[in-house]
Amino acid sequence: MLRYSFEEAVTSLWRGRRSNSLSVATIAAALVVLGALLLVSWNVEQLLVRWTAAAEMSVYVRDDVTPEARAVVEQMLRESELVTDHEFVSKAEALSRFRRDFADLGGVTEHVTAYPFPASFEVRLNPDVGDAAAVERLASVLQGASGVEEVRFDQTWIERIISALGLLRGVGRVVVLVLVVAAALSVANVVRLACFARRDEIEIMQLVGAPLTYVRGPFVLEGVLQGGIGALAALLVLRVGFAVGESWYGETAAQVLGVDAVRFLPPDMGLLLVAGGMVVGCVGGLVAARSTRSGAEISGEP
């Protein structure tokens, strides 16, 4: 039964390849959008995990800070359970790091007579604490300490990125849902055309008492194949697009985000995308296969 359904589905796909290409393209378009959303959100999540684990706080001190005030700030950092390590970076060291990390801009600072960057404490936070409120309280206390100019905390903009990612997912889900519905309807219409083309054969099968699953099976499987082919096409488009983007902007992304920071979808997500395409095609095939209940329905006779 499965072999018969598969052979008939492949034959029908080839026979109606022009109309089938439309439904395959519709499924591929929907899954390209979904895959792009997954690709972006997955990479952002991986980056957020890295950045959160390496979360740092920068405590900038005034130029006129006294040794006593600086010692008080250092004592506060040493006694806090939120802090795993801290380092004082002088103005000279800050300039040296700038010249080292941004060698292309080194010429900008060659003729400066004063140090343009303030001294600061670089504070590495404990990622296991996970209490954003406690970190905010620590930042507030440090901000009020004598000699402190400004306190910058990575978690603030990390939380903003998380909020933006949630908004992106919400909008993406709506767009993908619309495209998936359109893809399922496209598959249903194409498979229904195949049913109409074989209406005489279906009538004969029903008259001789062929089981309903035997009659509908090829059409459902045809929808599944359309969905699978569309999903594979979507993965191919995403992979090619990712490779092109990596060749154009990979070096820039590595410098800004970190080495090997951006990667393609893992295999399990790729399989999930293919399975999703097959499910969409299966739904469309099921909807169309319901029209095989009687030859009169297919032919449109009263």
C-alpha cells in the first residue's frame, strides 16, 4: 500500500510538475522566512549566553580621585559576592589597549599630549548569581561612591537585545503563520487538480470497493513530498545565503562579535524544518484528499 502510494505520488508530481512547482515554491518561501528567523534568533541566543557568562561592569573614576576614595571602591568590589575578579586600568593602560585593539586607528592618538580615556575598574561578574536586581543595587552603590564618574553595566543592553529578540519572534511568527496557511492552501489546490485529473480512475476504484486509505494515500503522500522538497529547497537557499553573507561580512562579524560567533543552523533544527515542511504538505494533501469521497464531488456533478 505504501509503495503504491509513493509510486503514484511521484508519478503525479512529475505529471503536474508545473503546477506542483508553485506549491513547492510557496512552501519554500514560508520556510525560508521561518528558517531565517530561527537562524537569527538561535545565533543571537548563543551570543547572549556568551556575553552573559562574560558580563562585565566598568566603573570609571574621576581624574581627581584620591587614593583613599579609590581604595574604598576597590574594597567594595573585593567584598561583593557578585564580583569574581576586578582590575584597575589606568589612563595610560587604557590608551595602550586602544592602540593595541584598534591598530588601524592608532594614528589618531599618536600626537595626543594627554590621556583621552579615563581610568576605570574592570569588574567581572559571577554568572551563577543570576540576580539582576542585586547587580543593579551594586551598580547604584558604586555610582554613589566618592570619586566615581560613571558605572556601565553590560546587562542593561543585553536585556534590551533580549526584548528586541522577543519582538522579532512575535512578528516573525505572524508572518510565518500567514505564509504556512498560504502554502497549505496552495498544496491543497494543486493536489485537488491531480484528483480532478484522475477522477475516472478514482470512481472505478471506489466502485470496486477499494479502501478509502488506498484511494487517498497517493494524494496525501504527494502533499508530503511537496512539503519535503520545499523544505529542502528552503534549506539550500538559506545555506547559500548564509555562505554568501559569511564571505562578505564574516570577518567583520568575527571582529565585532567574536571568532566563529555566527554559525548556520544545527542539524536538529534543519531536520525540524524539513519535518515542518512535510507536515504542511501533509495537511494540504489531507484537505485535498477529502474530495475523493465520491466521484460526483470531484467532477462537480450534483
